[in-house]
Amino acid sequence: MKNKIILSVLVLFFTFCFIVLYKGLNNSNIYVPETKIEKTLIKFNSTDFYSGNKISSDQIFVGSEYYVLNIWASWCVPCRQEHPKLIKLSKNKSIKLIGLNYRDNPKNAKKFLNEFGDPYFMIIKDSKGMISVDLAAIGVPETFIINKDKKIIKRFLGSLNEKSLNEINLITK
Amino acid sequence: MKLSAFLLIILIIFNFTNLNSEENNDKIKNKISKNIRCLICQGQSVYDSESDFAVSIKLIIDKKLNEGLNENEIYDFLKKQYGEWITYDPEFNKKTFILWILPILLFFIGGAIILRKFIVQKL
Amino acid sequence: MLAHQIGHYSLILGFFFSILIIPISIKNFNKKNKIIDNKIFSISFFQFFFVLVSFFGLILSFVNSDFGNETVFNNSHTTKPLFYKISGTWGNHEGSLLLWLLVLTLFIFIFLIKSNNQPKKYRILTLLFQQVIIIGFFLFLLKTSNPFNYLFPTPKEGLGLNPILQDPALAIHPPILYLGYVGSSIIFSSSLAAVVAKHISTVWAKHIKFWILVSWIFLTFGIMLGSIWAYYELGWGGFWFWDPVENVSLMPWFCLTALLHCILVLEKRSTLSSWTIILSIATFMLSMSGTFLVRSGILNSVHTFANDPERGIFILIFLFILILFSLIIFFLFHKEKDQKIVKINWSSKEASILFNNWFLMYFLSVVLIGTVYPIFLDVLSSEKISVGPPFYYKLIIPFLIPFLFFMSIGPNLNWIKSEIKKIKTQIVLSFVISLLISFVILNQIGFVGLINSVLILVTFYLFFITIKDFFLKKFKNYSQIFSHFGFSLLILSILFNSILSSEKTINLKVGEEFSFREETIFFESIESIKNENYKSIIGNFKIKDKQNNFLQLKPELRIYNQPVMITSEADIKTTLYYDKFLVMNLVKDYEYFNVRYQVKAFMIWIWISIVILVIGGFLSLFQRSYEK
């Protein structure tokens, strides 16, 4: 009798483990941060890409309803794919498109812009990658929608596509 | 007697992190970066990786240390930014208490079984 | 091409034989005679033989770079050195499973030959249970990961082997580790068979001890090789990262080590039989779960393998069938021989072995829970957490202290009951010596924290007690003394390694230098050499110590062409006291290199002590025959 109880408890326990592991198989083991967030931007200081002047986040995020901050680098291959979408996005007048040049060589970055066009209203430098950590970004490319209260309301990991472009246009309408 | 000694030992080791705060900057930096997961790598710590993400985190750790933050404040900052996945040292909370308690519980259960079933009580 | 065909067909033939064994052995089982039919021997030999042929077929396909074979295409390249073409055979999922199968069939054949002094029913049942596992693996191999998939049209060139796997230690690491894992499958089948055949006895314990020892030796050695590989090849100067894949190999090790001690109690006092069976089952189940966790890609690990969820599901189902199967057999057939359990005295060898098992099971539960908890949490609440080194240190290190203490005292106790008074002086004397030594050492290196200090003390205690035993006990039980001595040395080296090592990371251009402690490290030059399958950039570094002795270190960056990948090869200068470890990394877009210089204390002793530990196990194999 006692044995039967132990046996059935063990069987139940292992069945539970089986179900959990079975479900776990379909989960991804790669970190995916949340994309819908409501987080106030941490203040940061940066330098302007072209002029090299010091600029603070308070000076960057002024005078518009919405901002789209795009992290890019000339060495990043998916950024090339994404670039035409950004050019398209720059036609949207209700947003300010801000580029964050991530851990890049300025010469290469300028060459990149000359070749593919410069869609950004303004580019700031993040030569050490530390501003990206303030934004809680994990890599390039990554795009954030920021509202006038300096709150991040949405983020896109990896290259922007047609769908995410529509989403941005919808949110910032 | 023995049990209380165990508990004491566990308590002492939990306070260990504070003892190390007197060590020099480099050691702390390495220690922190060993306990932080490189999010874009496969199972590597920030210390072990030279990826862009890891290098940025190392710089941030440096900067925060210079700003006067201590080890735990840096973990807290990174956890706030990236979530608990980033630290290799899970904190004790309602999500993780089973993780911390279960092995110790099993240890005591095992001890109780051994005492009751096998050992002769009187010498 | 021919090798590929032969390999494929003999694999299928092998499968045919492994199914054939089942009806024949059942028929033989029901016969009244006491000997096993010769047919069974020959069929199980053929089963092994054809898997062997198939394995050679795969090796030949690799050697000939036959890219018509999908496995070869995915994992090899014409420019790869011959040695790595061969080791590439088991450096991938399909090939490693074939190797696993090869060892399975080999071991059951050896078991049949070696067990002729055991009862027939028990031997046949072991064979049957083992065949269940073998057939499971055959199905797994043929269904989800056939190493002989045909590609048409034949590609001109292969994709190459991951460069970090091109390392001598890693080339032999999987086979050795598998010998350990698969050895545990024999223990599993034979203990279930012993339960069914009611053969659990001192005789059985003596007989199965051989297999436990063999698996333990290979498993220990295999884990060490993996660790050596991580140290030399991964280039971070660490040797154990508490990475899930590493933990997975440690779990059966804890279980097997517990079993190794527990079986002694069964052998000498014929008690603890249920516990022995549970450990035997658990060891193999943990080996299988290891395979599942590693191969299914459910864990985020540095040791990446090609993953495929379908394979994961297959192993998972197979694993749980085996678990249910063994649970049912255990509960249906197993009965404690006499209901009154043999009571054990506090001051006896068996009591200390119980404590050993108690602590080993605790360490096992820490590693097991730490490894799988994140999966469970993720599935049940979608929260992601990481469990890493700090968790394991906090929960394991304090418990090592009593563990090491029992380990020192235990072997000095007698079976059944011993008079503490008799051994008191020796024990106290060793304790005083170790107290003095640790005091002197701690004075030298400064305060290292309370736990570390006590740990150093008890480890020295074990160290001196084993040395004392070695000289006082003459050659009685020398295998145990060797192993325990090796273990104390291992803990000491790990402790001092972590306390005394130092390091510096710096960005450096050619021609620059930096000073560290009392040394100056000068980056003289770089040179570039073209090799067959990679291009290497070698940095020339000169290290000057305070006596003006020079040491040349040449860390290397390798740019592999197939697949394109950059690896850093550390240059390591090993002495008995420390390793000097220098590694450099490229920094994108800059002309400087990221240089990491480490002085790792007593590194070589970690490997030496594991070798001593293994030698102890090896000696035990001979000691058994010596005792007879």
C-alpha cells in the first residue's frame, strides 16, 4: 500500500517534469527583451556626429510629439538592409528620426551615409556603447519610439521591416 | 549543535560580498563582469566575451565604479535595465526561493532519513 | 562513396541483429539449462561488429572527404588536417551518437563474456534490458540523426569543423566521456536484472563493482579532458564555468561516486540494497538527461551544438519511458531481503559512507536544481533567470567542510564498530599538524575569509591523514588512500588557485609595455603566418621579472577560412608553481589589441590531482583481484 502511494507520487512527479520539459523545448533559450515598455529615458550626454559638439539628452528630445531613435553602425550588416526603410520613415513629418552611431569608426560611418543616404534629423555618437546600455539596448540595429514625455513606448529589435514601419506610423499618427 | 553550526556558516558566506569591497578596483571589476551574462552570447559571461555588448558593459561597470556605486548597486542598475536574466547570481525572492531552499531542504530530509532509519541511537 | 554505402548498410544490419537478440534470449531464458546459448554470444558479437564497421565507414568517409555524405559535408573540409578529419567523426551530433551506440554494443558484449560466474537468468535479463536501450538508440539514430544521409549532387567542398573543436584534448574527450556514460547503462540494466532475478547480494556487488569503477574512471577522466580543453582553448583562463553542459557531466559523476562507496557497504555488510539500486538507476538516468539537455538545445550554453527540437522530443520520450519502466520494475520486484534493517553504528565505516552519500546527493541536488530551475521557471511563469557560479559557490563550499572532515575520519574507522580511543592519537596529531600548517600559510597570504580558512584547514587535514595512512597502513586499501589524497590535493589546488591568481587586462599597441605586480610585459612585434586551413597572427611578448629574467610568450589569433571564424590561442608557460597565461584579442577598427595577462597559481596541480584520483580508481581494479 505504502509502496503504491510512493509509486504514484513518483509517476505524477515525473509526468509533471515531462510536460514542463516538453513545453520548454519549444521555448527559445535566447534572451528576448520586452518590446512593449513604458520606461523613462535615463539622461545622458553625447556628442553630435557632424559638429562634435557636446549635447545632452534634454537638448535632443525637444520640439516634437514623437521621436524615433535608431541605433546603427557602418559595420553592421542588417543595418544596410534596414536603411531604405529609414529613408522612407524620414518622410514622416510627425517624428524626429535620431540616429545613434554605435561603436563605429567616424570615417566608415560617413562613407556609409554618403553611399546610402542620411535619413536622420540628427545623429549622435555612442563611440563606447555606453549610451546604448542606458537605453537597455543589446545590439545593432535597434529602434525605439520615444514620446514627448521622454518615455520609451516601443522598441524593435533587429532590422525594421514593412510591418514595423506601419506600426511606427500608426503609433505616431 | 551541528545544525546550528551549518546555519551559522551559511549566514557567514552570504555576507561575504561585503568583505570584498575593500579590494582594489580591478578585482571588483572582474568579479562583477564574471557575474554578468553577455546577453548576445551563448552562455558566456561579460568577462569572458569580447563582443560589442560585453565591452560596453565592462565600460559601464568601470564608469559606475568611478561614480562611486558599489557592487550591488551596479547589479541593481543592470537588472533594472535588462531584467534578471543578466545576473548569474539570482537574488532571493518569491520567484527563486525554491531554487535556494530546495537543495538545503533535501539535505535536511536526507539527514533525517539517515538518522532515523540506519543509525543505532545508543552507543 | 563505397565506405558510405557499407557504413549505411551495416548500421541497418546491426539494427536487425539487435532486434534478433530479443526473441532468442527470451527462448533461452525459459530453457531449464544453466548455460547461455552460444547463439546469443555470436549475435551480440555481430551486433557490435556491424556497428563497428559502420563507424569505420563513417571515419573513412571523413578521411576521404566524401561530401556526398551529409554529415561529412556539414562538418569537414578538404584542407583540414587528417587528425581533425578523424576526430570530426564524433565531433558532431550524428557521429557522436554512432560512437555512443558502438560503445553500448561493445560493453554488452564484454559484459556477457565477463559475467560467466553469475546466474544465467540475471545475465540474460541484463542483456534484454540493455537491448531496450540499444534499440532505442538505433531508432533514434536511424530516424532523426542518420549519419549516412546522402546528398545529391555531391558538393565540391564541405562546411568545415568549428575551429574551437579542433583541439587534441577535445578530440578524445567525447569518446572517453561516453565510455563513462555508457558504462553506467550497464550498471542500470544489470541492477534492474538483479532486482528481477533476485540476485542482489554480496556476489552481485563484487561483480558490478568492476563496471562501476570502469565507468567512474572514464567519467572522471573525460570531465578532466573537457576542463583542460576549456582552459587551453576557450582562452579565458578558467577551467570550470558552471555552464549547464558542464554541470550535466558532473551530475552522473556525483551519483556514480556515491554508488562507488555505497556498493562497498552492500559488498561487506549486505545492507543498503534498495539505495544501491536507486543510485544505479539514477546514474544512468542522469547521463541520459544530460544527453537530452545538451542535444535538445533547451539550455543556453557556451558549448553550442547543432540543435533540433525533434531530436529533443525523441530523447525526452525515450528517457521517460526508461524512467517509468525502471520505476515499475523496482516497485514490483524489489523486496528488502529481511524486513529488519541492519542498524549501523555511529563509529563505523558504513556510517561514514552514509554521510558521504548524504553530502554527494546534496551536491547533486544543488547542481541539478541550479541547472533545470531556469527551464521550469520559464515554462511555468515566463520569467527568465540565470543561475551561475555564485549560486553554486554559496551552496556547495560551506558543505565541503564537513564533507572533507568525514572523508578524513571515515577510512580510519572499522566496519561494524570501531573504538574511537584506539585511533584517537593519530587523528588528533594529524589535526594539530594541519592546524599549524594552515596557520602558517594563512599568515603568509593574508586573510582570505572565514570559510576559505576553515576549508584550507580541513583539506590539509585530509591531506595529512591520507599521507599518514599511506605510510602506516602499508599496502592495505591503497586505492582509497590514493583517491582521497588526490581529492584533497584537488581541493587545495583549486582553493589556492582561486586565492592566489592575479590578472590584468589592457589595450596594447605593438611596441608598448605595461607593468603588473613586479613584472614588465613588453609587446615586441606581430607576425603573420599562413597555414593550411587558417591564417595566424602571432604576437611576440617579452616578460621581464624583477630578477631580470626574460620569458617569451606568443599568443596567437587564428583566422580560420572554413567556416570563417577568429579564435584566440593563449600562450601558456607552465611551471610547478604557476601558469603564466597570455591571450590577445582583436579590437575592431583599432590598431591595438586587447591583452589579458594572468598568473594562475598551482594550475598544473589541478590536472595532476585528478590524475592521482583516477589512478586510485584504476588501482582498485587490481586490488580486487589482489584481495581474492
